[in-house]
Amino acid sequence: MAATQSDNRKSANVDREAPGAAPTHHLSEELLLDYAAGVTDEAVGVLIATHLTLCPVCRARADQLDALGGVMMDRLTPSPLSEDAFDRLMARLDADAPGDDAPLRHDIDMRAPGGGRDGRGGDDDALMSGGGASDAVLPRVLQRYVPARVEDIDWTPIGLGVRRFDLSITGRSRATMLYVPAGRAVPQHTHEGNEYVLVLQGAFTDCCGHFGRGDVGIADSDLDHRPVAELGQDCICLAVTDGPLRLTGLLGRAFNRFVKF
Amino acid sequence: MKTTGTGNAEQETERAAADRSEPVEPGPEEHAAWMRAVAQERSKVAFARLFDHFAPRIKAYLVRSGSDMGAAEELVQEAMLIVWRRAESFDRAQASVATWMFTIARNKRIDAYRRMSRPELDPDDPALAPQPEPMQDDSVGADETAQAIRTAIADLPEEQAEMLRLAFYEDLAHSEIAEKTGLPLGTVKSRLRLAIGKMRGLVDDDLR
């Protein structure tokens, strides 16, 4: 929808043959700041990193906040290290054979396997050929928690064609993938905490507007809403809640038994 | 400013500094030059200089966010090992050295205290949405951005600066800042939003 009035502004989309418009519903300053400071739960972090993959605007905003973190750290009064700190480090460094002492997970994740930006590994090719558009639904940061191909996700039906898949994740917040057939509604509900919904495929509409791929809807406990998947394509979302979800309405109450956010 | 240093490394650093007869405190230019020397020549002298400047700041950051001294020392070691190993992946166009150091220290802290690795986007992901052209302006480097930010936060009202310190140094989410300070959550949010809005405004002015 947002794409229609943008001929003059989105020239980048034209030559890139972008599959969809850039997201128009962005991350809040609060979420981005908590993410930069490093205090978000894993579930919220996954949602943020997924949005950042799909949204160049928020990516630039997030980079600015990292730079702010750098300036903040640089302004701290230095805390002297123990006398032998540098010598100990040099000893470790001399003993440091790459591949020894397994590096942390995100040391690896930051770089493509094989260490270059030059080529994609064989795995990637396998991932990108094959089954068509749906392979591109899930950004890689999500594929750590969900099978890479949407077809391979082991969904749990929760009624009326709606399906869910819970991500196994640490922390208080919960992350769930939702599959809503085109034209169907997610049961009406409110939340005790905040709910963040990121669209990965298709689109939904609720009282706040239209949400397409990459868009993030943020709902707090005041919002009693009923998102409806738009016609045309089944809608797949990543939903993250930091408090229990409460379904309202007649149908919703029946759903409460099934949907355990 | 030299903080601590030991033995040969310090002497070499001092000697090199004297050679260049530059008494001023090293800035982003020097930091980037040291990084280049570490990446390309595996220079231990340059690495010692990076250590002198950043290690005590990383330690201060970790202590402020709740590490005890011993744990902070160990995490500093691990962070600086990453700097050594991954020096060639440092991209000056994307981040200043101080920014890069911060992200490494922050991620170390998350690993150690939250027992998780921070979910991060994969820069090689085919799903990565490209930057629209107006945002690809390479003429403004990360160092200029950092300088604009430094200027912006130097004259923030104290009440806003304090919120930033709580957010970045003390491992507190917005809601926890409200709890700790006794301020209403709305006030915490609006002060932080003002501080960041000011920063973004100045940075964008500088960049256009």
C-alpha cells in the first residue's frame, strides 16, 4: 500500500526489483535503545534483529545507537587493570591457535562460513535454489530457532486454520510464529505486557493499519485488537510477548485453552 | 592518556609516541591506524596502544554494569582477544574503533551475564534489504558520526545524560530505570527520547 505513492522517493526499489516495499511500521526508540544497550530478552532481540535485516532505516538508527554506546564507553573514567594484565594477554595471544579455544557463537555468526564475503557456501546455494519464494521468508537470524524452510516448520493447529510454532528461547519473553490463512482473523485479544508482531509473509490489518513484510506492530495492554490476514497470501508472523496474552470475545475465550503465549 | 601498561610494550609505545612528537591524546584517526596495523601487520606495538586506551574503558564499562573486578579483568582479556583475532573484519566505513570496541564489550557482557548470545542480523543474509541510495553516502565516515554524537551528548541537560548513563552502563531496561530512580516510566521514556532525538538531529544535520 505504501509503495503506491512512492515513485519519486523509492528509486532504489526500481532497479533492485525489490520483492516488496520497505517497512513503514518501525521499531520504537525504546526497543532500539534497549537492544543497543544490550538489555533486551532473547525473544525481543530476535524480533529486532529480524526487522533490522528487512529495514534499512532502522538499521541506520541502530548503528547510530551503537555509536552512541561507543562514545559513552569512551567517556568513562578508565579503570586501571592489574599490573600483569597485558602480559597475560600477550601470553594467551601467543598461545592462540585459531580454531583452538572455540570462539563464541556470534564470533562465528558474524562472518560467513569460510570467512569471506566473496562467495556463498554450498549450504546457501541449496537454501536458495529449490522450493521457490518461501525460502526467502525467514531471515537467517530466525533460522537459528526455526527450520530454514517454512514448509518444514512443525506447526500446531489452534483452530480455524490458524497455526503456531513456539520458539525455544531463553528469558521471560516468549516468541511464537503464527500462520494465519489469508482472510482469517487472529482471535481478538489483549495482552498483559507488550506484544510485538513482525510480518514475514503476507499482510494483516487491524485497527492500527496495514502491516506488510518487515512491519512491526506494537500492542500494549490497552489495545484490544483483532488482526485480520489480508486476502491474497497466507500471513506468517513472528509474535513476541513479554506478558501473558488474554483472549477476549466469545470465540476468544474458547481459544484461551489452546493459545498459551 | 597512558593508564597502565607493562614492560616492553609500554616502553615501545612511549618511544613510538615520542617519535611522532605528538603530545595530544590520540583520537579516532590514531585508533583506526592502530587497528590497521594490527590487522595487516599483526603489530603488537599497535595492539598495545589499543589496549592502553580501550582496555581500561572496557573494564570501567563492565564494572559499572555490575561485574566484580576479577570478572571484569577476565572479560577484558576475552574482549581484547577478539579484537586481536578479528581485527581484519573491522570496517572503518561502518564504525569507529570506539563503536566497535563497545559492541564487543557489550556482547561479552551479554554472553557472560545473560548466558545467551545477542541475536544479530547476518550481514551476508540474502534477505538483507539494501540501503536506499540517499543513505549510502560514503563521504561521511563513522568517525564524523561519532564526533557529532560526542558533541550532542556533551551538552545534554543532566537529567537526560543521567538516563543515558543508566541505560548504557548499568544494564537497565527502561522499566528497570523507572524502578531504580522512582521516576514514572513515562518520564524515563521521554527523557531518553529527548536525548536521542537531539543526538539524531545533530548527527543528521552534520551529515547532510
